[in-house]
Amino acid sequence: MPVFQLPDEIVFPDPHLAEPDGLLAVGGDYSVERMLLAYDHGIFPWFQHKGLIYWYATNPRMLVFPHKYRPNHGLRRFLKTNQYTTTINSVFEQVIDGCAKVKRKEKGSWINKKYRKAFLDLHERGYAISVETWLGEELVGGLYGIVAGTGFTGESMFTLKPNASKVAFHYLMMLARKMNWKFVDAQQDAPHIRTMGAEEVDFGDFYLLLTSTGNE
């Protein structure tokens, strides 16, 4: 299938037309309006190359369902120690910067200056959320993402102390239940996300869930 070149108009092709690796389109910008349209249709910007943004709709999707989530034995035991405290949306900017510093298998990070500004704008408008983990007054872990459709799409997490990001994820799932989100989308498969209850879902099924009404 072809990879689409995005016009100046804020539109996307049907995400079901993505390449096997998930690549759907190139171009466009990080405007809040385009970002919201993308995430509400299961599309996300992964990286930028030669000035062009690469947009993906990966299949299958890794989802964690809040009603099915149960922390594993090791995390349950750690939570009982109460070593960390958690907050929501207290230092969003510090969390996204912490995530940008994480060393990854792929070269560089998709968290470039324009992407970062877009998520700060999304946060100010109430769409992007962070969960922070603290050891005393030190920020030791966290995660951030965006409310999308009937659920939440996680973008990235970081940890500076053992289990710090797992604790943040646990409290994200507690928030997901409170907000009645149908899913937390991890976008791609990774060993650590499977340990937290993520399961593969075909993109078609994910899309129906994402775009369904809250009462369905």
C-alpha cells in the first residue's frame, strides 16, 4: 500500500491502510488540532526525518484493559512498602523531559522540540496527562500520554529508581478505572508492557473500541 503525503489541510487517510510496519503517512505538523485528530483515530507521530513527520497506526495494538488489570505479585509486594508517593499532572514538563532522556534501541528520540511543545499545549488544554513517582522530593519516575477516543494512549515512561515507572503505571490504571476509560493503549509490543497485563488486539477491533460511544 502507498504511504500518504499529508496536505496542509488537517486530514488523515484511513488508518486501516497503514503499511505492515504501521507507517501510514508523512508530513503535516504537530498542531494541537492535527494531533487530536490523529490520536482519536489510532494514529501517532513516531519520529521526524528530514523535516517530515512519520505517522503510524501499528497493528496489532498492545492494550491494557483497566477492568482486567491486576498488578503482578512483585509489584503488589512493592506497593505495600509505600516507598514512593505519586501525583498526577504536577510536573508534566519534567516528565516529558525525563522520557526524552531515556536511552532506546532506535537512534534518538521522537520527543523533538515541536512534538514537546505540542504535548505541553495538549496538557494545558486538558488532553495530555502525566503521572509522577516521587522518592521524597525527588522525581524518580513517571509517564505521560493523551486521552484519545474512549481511552488513553500512553506515549512514554521513564524510571530512575527500581519500580518507579511501574508504580506510576499502576496509578494510571487506577485513574483509568475512575475515568471509565475502556483501555490504555501502549501502541507497540514490549516485554515490560506485557508484564503489566498488556495484550495484543487487532487494529480493526481496537479502532472500533476507540471510536465507540461511551455507552456501548
